[in-house]
Amino acid sequence: MYTALPRPLPAAAEAETVTHLEIEPSILYFGTPVVLLSTENQDGSFNLAPISSAWALGHTVVIGLGREGQTAHNLGSRPDLVISLPAPAQWPSVERLAPLTGRNPVPASKPEGCRFEPDKFAAAGLTGEPSQLVRPPRVAGCPIQLEARAARVRPDASGDFVIVEAVVRKVHADSRIVVPGTDHIDPAAWSPLVYNFRHYFGLGPELGHSYRTQTPPDAKEPAS
């Protein structure tokens, strides 16, 4: 059985004195993954939106959305969606989506410079590909694509956002990031696009791993 041993901090780090400042940042995107959400518009066309507030709990993905955006509007009555996770190199396409909205007229709550765009896939230089269980398309080229259905859509505590609990029904993964012969994503091969205080990053070198991992470094190749 593989046992992961904790890695102690260097003595210099243990003895280091840290000075904290009290600050009031405008946002708290302290290194969150970027996802692209495909949803269905009322007329049967599809909306595509970049989201930087998403996390997974088992096979449920919890998503935070602006209350007046097209994605929240769509999920209120059409619960199917696709959660596509772009690779770091796809950040320019994500950024091309950032100033666009599927709402017309543009909601007053949207940032200055935001404009209506009915075909966000084309505007971002992205292509949709058919899903298997839901109507919204997957984003072609994204290494991980999750077909899902919103089980709950509710306001957050502030009233400015909605929180979506989406149950994942099917997972599509680029074969190059899957450990051969398994259903596991190889964390050494997959790097999410991370939104770090409104800047885009990929992952750096691996520092270590959890004792619960099913893909330790010496067990990624299946036994022959």
C-alpha cells in the first residue's frame, strides 16, 4: 500500500515572521478555476459564459452567477447545461467572452463596456460540439467537459448573485489527460486555467499530493 509522508516546511519558513495587513479588496478570486457554461436561450439558441466561481462536491458542481446575466436567466427555466474547463492556452478566448452578454438590453448591473452578443461561440473563436444527454453544446477543444443539470437555483445571501447546484451526468475528458486504462484524470497532465485576482494562470510544478490520491506518481502506469 502506498503511504504519503508529510513534507515538513524548511526550518527557515517555520521561523519566518509574517506581517499581515488589513485590506479591503474589491474581489476575492484567490485562485479559482475558469469554466465556460453553455446554456439554452428561450429561442433555442445557446449562450456561452465564462465563470470564475465554481467548485465541485462529489458529482455536484456549485456555481456562482450574476443574478441578471443570461446564464442565470436560462437556468431558471431550462436546467440543462455544460460545464467546459478550458486549458491555460485558451485564455484569450475566455477573455474575448468577458465583455459580452447574452441579455438585450444590457443589464444596468453589467460593467461599463459590456455589450450584447447573440453568437458568443463565434465571437470568442470557439466551436460547439453536440452533447449526449443535454441540449446545450460542449465547447470543442476544452480538455474536460461536464454535461449537467441544475438541480437547484437560489439567491445568495447578498441577493446580487444566484447559486446553482448542478449534478454532473456525463464526463468527457481528453484522452491525453487520462491515466491509461483507468477513469482517473492524470494531475500531472491536466492544468486548469486559474483566475487569480483577475489575472490568468496555469498550474506550476507539483509540490506534493493528498494521502487520498488514487494516482500517486509511482502508480500512474497500470501494471502489465
